[in-house]
Amino acid sequence: MRHILLTLLFCVCAQPLLAQGAPPQQAADQPYAMEYYYKVQWGHQQEFLQLFLKNHYPLLQKNMQGGRMLSVKIEQPANHTTEDGRWDFRVTIRFKNSTVATTANPDEERFIQQLWPDQERYQREEQRRFEILLGHWDLPVTDITPPKK
């Protein structure tokens, strides 16, 4: 009897835990969204943003022109949070589909060469951008908004 009660208790408690997983991603041919978070050393937010806009944003635009990305949005919070939860910039990218989002772009090196002929300067500035970066994380997101009725 005791084993039956323990089994029932486990089943009742475990069900909500299993239901809290991430929602399933959209079909393979549907747009796929990723949020990229950047946490920068205090006092270097503007420097990071300038380097990002100069040396990374044009590459994102090139990917949009080629159709790999549908949109790019750059945001920063209006208020501050606790240091452990702080992020300075969020870049949300809507990709054409999940395959494009999760595979390397075979044209990226060519794009980088085209966009920045002075490769030494580009590499130096990208190194600096990452030197002042404290943290970076990527978060795939799924739109689960119910359709309008």
C-alpha cells in the first residue's frame, strides 16, 4: 500500500514539472527567432555599441539582404536591474527558418572581406569589442501568442 501511495504521489507531482518544458519550435520552414544578450563592462556600453554598429551590424544587414534573416532589432533596457541579471543590449533576429539560424553562413568570410578591406583594423576592433564584453548568451524564442479570433 505504501508503494502505491508513493507512486501516485510521484505521478501527481512529476506531471507539472514535465509540462514546464520549452514549447515546441515552429515547423522547419517557418521563421525562427533568437535573442542575443550582451553584458558589457560598466562604463564601456557606448564603446561596445559603436563597435557593434560599425563591425557587426553591417554583416547582419548583409544577411538580411541575402534572405537568411528577416529582421534585426537592437534594444537596450530603459531601467537598470540587479548586477547578476543585468544585460546592456538585446539583439533579436528573425531568421528565415531554424536551419538557417543554426548553421554557419558559407558566405560570411566573403562578406567580411567585402565589408572591411582593412582586415587588421577590423580584427583589432572586434578583439576590443570582446575584451569589454562580460557576458553573452543566446536564447531561441518561440511565439506562442494565440491567433486572433
